[in-house]
Amino acid sequence: MSFSDLKPILTGKVRDLYEVGTDRLLFVASDRISAFDHVLGSLVPDKGKVLTQLSLFWFDFLRNLVPNHLITADVRDYPADLQAFSDDLRGRSMIVQRARMVQVECVARGYLSGSGWKDYQQTGAVCGIELPSGLRESDRLPQPIFTPAAKNHTGHDENVGFDHVVDAVGEELAEELRMLTLSIYSTASKYAESKGLILADTKFEFGFVPAKDGSDLLVLADEVLTPDSSRYWLASGYAPGGAQPSFDKQFVRDYLERIHWNKQLPAPALPDEVVEETRAKYLQAFTLLTGKQELPE
């Protein structure tokens, strides 16, 4: 998807960003899907709409807890030069206030999974936080923990300790990021639990925008609590002691492992049944969390 009259800021694996004036950005979530750091040769229909609509849901749900950078997701309110692209943008885009992003990935974990489980197996800790011995994969932690990450030179997220955050942004902001991350996680996980879901872990990004008084206002930015940025499990099937079925790209990764892809380009296309199963999982997460049965047309 491209809009020739706009200046692209970033073409990511899944989302594309465009300038809208000097202080706004257009976020467009595509149906592309990536795995093992490569964009695959198939699209997952409606994936971009699910990511966008879930972010919009959570921005609204959390609005009294933390401000965000959303301006509008209603294409009728978009600038005139975007109206020609309304059909492509509807449901999968938003215009946001351009933010000065904090260069730290703010991760909250309530359960021991993913890279946290790998760290624990090696060191008995996650991001320098010592945990009780004898925990199993997917066990619930005694209390949620803040486990930040930083981008390394390869573009991957790398788990770091809290001291790294202090060195990067200063002690005051580091403490605020930790407090906000854990507060949002607590609020979101309680809501998810009421819908039959476990929010095992999630990643937030924050940035600064100008406040009305001219000061810098810290806001929640980027995507929020989607299956791409969060690990959701069905509570009814929760069984610690191994990996849990989740609502992200699990079916895709499992298929790629089965065919022994070497994780080098060219990336393969996916069979129709893998695409359909992946789409169904994204839609299930959307329906369970929002209560809505249909995405915007």
C-alpha cells in the first residue's frame, strides 16, 4: 500500500508511517505478516484492521490512566488530500500527534514466557530481577515485573536491566516509565481476565508531545495491547509447565518450523489453511476483548 502524494517516514514490516503536515503522522497497518525478521509472501486478510481497532479500543479504555497521541481514526476527519484514499485507509489507519519517542521498550510481564523464560533458565532472573527458584514455563509470577528492552545494532529487542533505562533517560523518567507500564498492565490484565483471557506480557512505547501549557507531556504511543505487541492466552486452557497457545503468529511460526525454512530470503508464502487459521486467531482476540463481532468495512 502506498500513497504517492505523501512523504513516507517509515516502511516497517507491518505498518507504514506518513507525514501529515509538520506535527502529525498517518499510521497505516497493512495485512503483511512477518516471522523470524522477514516479511512473508502472504497477506493475512483484516490483520491490519484488527491491530488498529484494538489499539483504538485500548487508547479509549486507558484514557483516564494515561494520555495518548491519537488525534482521529475517522477518515471523514482526515485532510482533504487523504480523502481519495478513504477506502484503503478506513478501519486500518489513524492520525496521531507526532511524538518525541522515548528510546526504551517498556515491557511488563505477569507470567514467565518467551525471552523472559529463556533468561530465567540461564540466570534465575529476568532483566536482573531475581525470581523464586523452581518456576515453570508460563507460571504466574509473584507480582508483575518491569522488564525493559533496548534495540541493539541488529534491530532486535534486547532485554536490559533497570539501570540501563536510568542511564538512557534519567532516574526520574525511568521511575515514571516503570510505574506507568505496571499500572497499565495491571488495569489491562484485569479487564482481559474478565473476558476470559490472560495477558501474559506486553510491550508499550511512550513519547513526548507538547502540552497546552507548552511543557512536554508523556503519552502512550504506537500500537497498544494488540496480539502483535502482547501475549494473550485463553484462561480456560491455561496449563503452566510449557508454552501456551496464544493469539499471535504462533500458527505461522509453527508452520515455518515444520517446513524447515532456513529463515533467509526469499521468505515463503503460506498455505491457505495457515492464513485462515492465523486470521481467525486475530479476529477471536478482537471479538473477545471488544465484544464486537465485525470489523469496520
